[in-house]
Amino acid sequence: MSEITRVLKTFIGYLKRPDLYPELGRKIIKNTVNRGNAFKGKEKTNSWAAERAVSQEEAISTLFGFEINRFRDEFRDVLTDAAQREKECPVKMGGPGALELIYYACEFASAQKVVETGVAYGWSSLASLLSLAKRNGTLYSSDMPYLAQDGDQYVGYVVPENLRSHWKLFRFADKESLPKIFSENPVFDVLHYDSDKSYNGRVWAYNELYKHLKKGGVFISDDIGDNSAYQDFCEKNNIETTVVEYEGKYIGVFIK
């Protein structure tokens, strides 16, 4: 699909969904007036992150007190099946991230309620659900519809049927999804951010999510090196954060 075709299909998709008009307006502003916003402070934050980055294994051991290899051993069959489903999926989306970090955050917090932004294939969802299912907990996910491709039916594709009863999926932009989620449940044990990559989008979401995180809960944000939103948020709120280097990118994680 060419870039022009993709943009046109996306725009038509928005026009067919009046409930997404607010996000369409934000997208237009972000891609015109605020084009440089996505990378604001990027150089500063990458230097900051590189100085303090640790491995996923070290972060899990230090923060949560778990040994990382247990996850792959315990869920070998589930992960193998999920990888096969991703391989067979006709629509290409984002691949797995730091699954162990998410899973052990949920284990550490004895999580009953988790909220995440960004789903795609559902790898991070799967990591949360494998922990939540032990306690009959619930994962609340915010994910925009895939308007440029007929891929909505494949969102969360790697999540097996036996875990889906613990999952509530909200198909709107974060600014519409999160208020709906918080109206259903106001306090969460673990928060995982992996959606709007812009500086302004992150700052808004970080503040909203943080207000709904319980004391002792875990906050995780992917791709914090895209701009300085995460660093600025932590410094403004006097938060001591761990930075994890994973596959050439940086993840921020802290316990409230």
C-alpha cells in the first residue's frame, strides 16, 4: 500500500466514524502545527536514558525480586502458539516487547486491575493476562481502530480464547478511552503506556494514568527515548525511575 493510499484510507475511515472526529482533529493539528512535537527533547532524553539504563533482567530482579527465566519456562507453549498466530496473521502490526517486565510487574503488584494503552497483536496484553488470570483480574485496554487497513479483527490476535474473559478492549483514542475506563474502575495496580508517541500526547496520558495508579503500583512506559516527555514527567513529580534498555530502545518503569 502506497503512503498516499494509506493516508486516504485512514481519512475515509475517520469520516465513517463520527465518534473518532475528536481524534481526527488532534491528528490534523499534530501533523501540521505541532509536527516537531513528536521529537521534543529527544537528544537530551537519550543521553539521560543511556547513562542509567539497565537490562530487563536486572530491573526485574531489583524492582520485583523475580528471576526472569521462569516466565519463558512456565508459559513456553502459550508463547509458541502466540508466535505462530502472529506469523499467520495477514495484517502486520507491532511485535512483542519486554513481556517479562510486564508480567512480573503484575506478579509483584498482585494485580487485579491493569490498564494498558496500545494493543496491536496483543503481546503486552497476553503478558498481563497470564498474571491476571491467576487472580481472576481484569485488563482494560485502549487501542485505536486500524483505519488504513482492514485489520480490526486481528487486534489482540495472539491472545488465546481462554484469557479473553479477563479482558475489556476500548476501541477509541486514549482521550476518549481512558475516561471510559476510569469510570468503570478508578484505581489500578499496573499501568502500561504504549500508544500516542507525541510529547503532548504522552504528557497528558502520563498525568491521567498516574492519578489512577495505587500506591505501590507499577508504571511502565515504552519507547521513552522518542522525546523527553517521560523524563520531564518524572523530574516534575520527583519520581525515581528505572530505565530499561531493550532491543535498542528505552522503557521507563517505577513503583509509585
